[in-house]
Amino acid sequence: MRVPLSWLSEYVDLPPGESARDIAGRLIRAGLEVETVDHPGADVEGPLVVGRVVDFGEETHKNGKTIRWCEVDVGEAEPRGIVCGALNFATDDLVVVSLPGAVLPGGFTISARRTYGHVSDGMICSARELGLGDDHSGIMVLKPDEGVPGDDAIDLLHLRDDVLDIAVTPDRGYALSIRGIAREVATAYGLPLRDPADVQVSFEGDGYPVRVEDLDRCPVFAARTVTGFNPDAPSPRWMQRRIQLAGMRSLSLAVDITNYVMLELGEPIHGYDHTLLSGPIVVRRAKPGEKLTTLDDVVRDLDPDDLLITDDSGPIGLAGVMGGATTELGPTTTEIVIEAANFEATGVARTARRHKLPTEGAKRWERGVDPALPAAAAQRVVDLLVELGGATAEPGGTVVGTVPEPARVEIDASLPARVVGVGYSTEEVARWLAAVGARVTPIENGRLSVVPPTWRPDLTDPYDLVEEVARLHGYDAIPSVLPVAPAGRGITFGQRVRRRIERAIAAAGFVEALSYPFIGDADLDALQLPEDDARRQLMRLANPLSDEQPYLRTTLLPGLLATLRRNVGRGATDVALFESGLVFRPGPGPLAVPPRLPVDRRPSDADIAALEAALPDQPRRIAVALCGNREPAGWWGPARPVSWADAVHVAHVIADAAGVELTVRRDEHAPWHPGRCAALYVGETLVGHAGELHPRAVEALGLPACTCAMELELDRLDTVDEPVPAPVVSTFPVATQDVALVVESSVPAADVEAALRDGAGELLESLRLFDVYEGPQVGEGRRSLAYALRFRAPDRTLTVEETTAARDAAVATATERTGAVLRS
């Protein structure tokens, strides 16, 4: 909202000597966002005067340009000779002349100079040269009664002013008007306000007939009629200049008046040519198939949600957004029906967005307009049409509906002091709320009954009133108190485990990546997830950043694999990434409504429990993705590409860092390759999966052929917050025994390993699978698993008999459990 100070000063007597920047500082202190303070015309210097064209002669030069050599009376003893290229003036016309020494906007200095065979002793100015608009088609011609030769044109044209450019937040719709800003200035300085909406409204009879069929979307509709309007009457200079400084264009007197009142009061106004109306005005919803040609000459298909202004001919306007072309005020309009209504904010917002019409009126309706304004605003328009356009006001008027009464809000007078931390007294709280325009009544137990003003629909809660008290008293008056930090208890056990795991993965050669927690159906389709997969049970965002990813993620893989693809696409060939974060798993039923937590005290355990009950399950997961070579080529030998075993190995790294024992079993689980997918267990709890991605998933995601991944749930790792026992270190020598067991190919190596460990007993120090063989020597459907067993005792050197007995016991247990046969 651009606010000229000359306009503002009509409603508030500003203290002498207060500059525009001083006023901006007061408004900023009161919580408004004053972005800039502009000084239009500050770079204009005289002499800039009114001149009268005494005579002129036209000359056509060899370049084909026609100019006029003019004699112009500028209030001096003799007329001045001035060359002018414009042809839109006549003898005795009053014009604006910049004399030598004048400086026009942009630092353009005027001097006497020779041109077209004459010495031009000044310049006759156009509107654009004076900074009054973009019109450069001809020079500015003044009305005969606007001045006499020699008058100062700077004051006449209102060239100089100070303008506050205020960014109005969505909750302060009243500030989109001179009236609203004047009220803030009056409150900031403690001065009285001359309210421009305080006009006498009286109707002697009925006005133009109006019927409102949707009072929820249009609670108030006022209409007035004027006749005998002079369509050729020009807008006065002061009105044109104020509208221009406020950021709008001057069009015609009737339109300028409606825009002027909208800027002044904040109430959008629309005018209809009375002779083009057919029957009563009806406010209703659109019907299927209806169309409307709006003032911008666009034919619009209407939606049943659109609120319309209609007559017997059909739609004549989009309520609160834009009028229709069929009833437009034109150059022959002499009878005008004035509409000043109140429309529901969200309905106008939907219509404006649907039709892509962000008009000045819609911008105000979206933020809320004072519902008590329509009758006063219509009267204000009538008064200006009568005063400036020679119109006659019809005695009757129409007002449909009633002004809704704002809801009463009760507030404890001590609440602002408790919330803000400033000792506001009850009297101060009541005074500041009254300054907002509210009706404040003391009630029992130190409480206040507050009825907000009609122009503040945002004041619906006691904490809204707290904000107003703090704002008007001054945010800068709130002391900056550094809170005393309590003694820290350090990070939690879960945080320590998580950091230990992440450091271990980083030490294994992986780089951490962070991705957005948003996914779409296409992401899950690319992973080849079946329709009944639990990961397809998604939570949709109320306001997604992208229509392609409107859900919260249920797995880390889409974001991590997208990062992997981006790195490969930019030339990286060997990539290993990991990510740790939350996923979101909704329950079977709808979530509870979250409570509104208090701000003046710590939430209770019940409040926190209710808040957590309104949240979905959010387990923490960790995932890795890798492609290319796991070990590079060099003088030591060829490169080793990544395989499913590398993904499984990372799971073991995580398990070791977490202090748990991981069991690996064969599985089939999307998006992994059916024959190269491992299920990861801690005890009998499934914690994740690892392996090589399915070829179809790799192709859909645009990844290298052999891409591997692992994902597990950290919350399922059974970690215990207790000291880790130090390993027993024996100084006695180790005894090594190798065994090769032949088993069916379907028997998991993990089962064989578990059996060997159980059978070997306490003397077994470590067990390692070092060879796998499948071939004719072991038979079809069978394979040989070779293990290295290391035995050691803490208190003695083992004998050959002891190590052999332990090895035989391990083989016997494996034979019993898995059907293994010792390979000779």
C-alpha cells in the first residue's frame, strides 16, 4: 500500500517537523512493514511555471518533422520563443513550461538551445517529462481555470510529495487503505483521527432493487443511484496525482472516484451504467455453463462456486473481483448505479485464483474488509460524483443484509504481562485495546470483555489481543532478557548410538546426503512396489511444494537414489551415499486433531501426549546406495565393482557400531533383485533389507546397471544403555582349523555359521567364511562352504586334542541342524 503523506494529513494532524521517515519509524515500531519512503518530485527544481500560448507557426523541416515555433506568455514582460514538437494544443491554451535552469525528473536540466533554426528559450512539458504518467503523445494542456501565466506549476500539479510504501501482511487488511494507516498513525502519536467513513447516511425511499440469494457469501449489499452525471468532466489534478502516487492509473472521473474511495476507505466500489442494467441486481452463485465477458474483454467460463452479480440479462460481474463489460461505465454514461457490498474473503480468493484475476479489489477482499463500510462508502462516492461531476443524487438507497457483530473475546487482564514479560497494568491493557477500536468492558475477577472493531476480523482469540497490546506499546519496549541455560545433561543414549553409526558408515567410505521428505506415486512405481505394499500407505500434505510429490515419504530410497542419479549424471562414476532420517507411517485410522498448546506455560504431560497421539508413526531409518567400483583399479590389480555383498557388509558395520548381532537371510522384497536380496534380522526382529536393486527398478530410475542399496530401521535395533564389556585378551597362541562343509544350495550360510558357533563352544574366538564352491565335485544343487575357525583359551595353550574335539563338535552340530557333510 502506497500512502501519500499529503492524503494522510487530511485525517491526522501530524506534529510539526515530523518527516516521512519519522512517521515510517513510528509505524515500524507499531508492527507495520514500511519497505521504503519515496520522495516523488524531490528532484524537480524550478522555474517550472504555467504558460499561455500567445501564437505559433508550424514549420516542416527537411527531415519530414513538423514543429511549432511558439510564443508563450510565462508571466514576464515579453513572451518567450519555444520550439515544440507536439501538435495537440491551440492558441490561448494553458501549458506547463520549464524555463532555463529548471531540472526535471531524472536530472534533466533545461537550458536555452538552438534547434530547428530557432533558439528555444525553455520547454513545453508532457506528462511523462514531469513524472506524472507515461503519456508522451502530446504536451500537457491545463484547464482554463487552473492558473494564470507565471504561476508555480510545481504546487499546481502536486509534483512533490512523500510516499510510504507499506507491505501489508494478510492479517491486516485494514491497512490497505488511507483510513487504516491514518488510524495507526493517530494511535502511534496519540492524536485524534478524522475518520473519512464518518459520514451521514440517510435514504428517503427505496433505491435500485437488489436481491441477495447467498447472504453467507454477501452479508451486506448497498446500492445508490445518481443521474445527470457529466461524463466529460475531468478528474481534478489532486485526485489524479493521489491515485497515481498510490500506484494506480487515472482513467475517467467516474472510475477515478470509485478507485479513490477504495484507496481511501479500503472498500472496493463498482459502478454500473444504469441504462444498461436490465431488471433488479441479483447476487447468486453461477449456474453450470454460464459465461461472462469481464472488463478486460475476456470471455470466462464460470464455476458453480463463483459468486456473481447478475440482472435479467445474466451475469454482469464477478463479485469482489471484476465487473462485466456489458454494464461498463463509458464515455456517454450519465446515470450510475453504485455498488458497495461486503463479500466473504475466502470465496473471493478462490474466484480470483480460479480466473487468474489478482485485482486491487480482490486483494482487499482476501484480507478482509470492514462489513460496516458499504453504506458510508456508497455515500462517499455519491458526494464526490455530485461535487465533481455535476450529478444529482437519487434520494433513495438500498441496503440488503445486516452488519455481522464481531464475536466477544474475554481476556484476563494479566495475560499480556505473563506472555510478553512486561508489566502492563489493567488500565494500560484496556487503553491499548480501546485504541485499536475495540469496546472494552471490565468484568469480574480481573477479566475484560472485548468486542473487536468490525475492521479487525483477525482479532478472535485472547492471544490476538495480547499481540495488539505488545504491538501498540512498542516491540522495542520489550526487554531482551537472556534466559539462564540449565545445566546440560548431554546427548541421549539414542543420539550417541546414532552418531556412532553414522561415523562408522562415513569411515567405511560413504558420504552423507540429505533429501526432501516428499515423494509421489511415480517414485513408488519406479521402485516396483506392489499395490498392497505397506509403503504405499501415504500421508498427503495439505499444501505440497510440488503436485508431483504430494506425500510424506515412507522409505528413504526415493530421495537417496535420486541423489545418486544426479551425481552419476554429472560425471561421478563411483558413488557411495547414505542418509539417516525419519519416515512417516500412518496408522489404520484417521489421526486425532492436535491440541492448541499454551504459550504462557510449559505444556503438561497430557498436552504432549495428546499432541503425539495426533502424529503418525515416525520411525528413524538409515539407508545406503552405491554404484560403480567399490575398489578402484591400480598397480595392485583390476577394479572391483560393487555387489550385493557390499550392501550387506554396510549392515554389519551398522550392527557392530550399535553393539548388536545381525543375522542375514535370503529374501524377496521390492525393490531388490529376488536372487540377490538379504533380509536383516536382530534376533527374530526384521530390521531391514539389503542387496542389488531389481533391473526393472534400475531402468525406471535411470541408474547404472548394478546399483546396490540397504535400508534398515534404527529404532528396531535392540541397543541397551549399559557399559560395553571389554574383550578378554589372551596372551596364549591361537589354533586354527579349517573345515569345508557340503550343504544343499537352499541352506543359508548364516544357518551353517550359527550351528558351527554353537557347536564349537567357548574356545571359539572367531569364525570366517573364506570360500564358496559350486561344481561337479560336490554335485548338482549343492555347494561347499569353507570356514576358518580360530580357537584360543584365556589361561593356557590349547592342545591338538582340544582343538580337534572343538572342531568335530562344531561339525557335528552343523550336520545335525543343516544336513552338512564334511568335504574330504
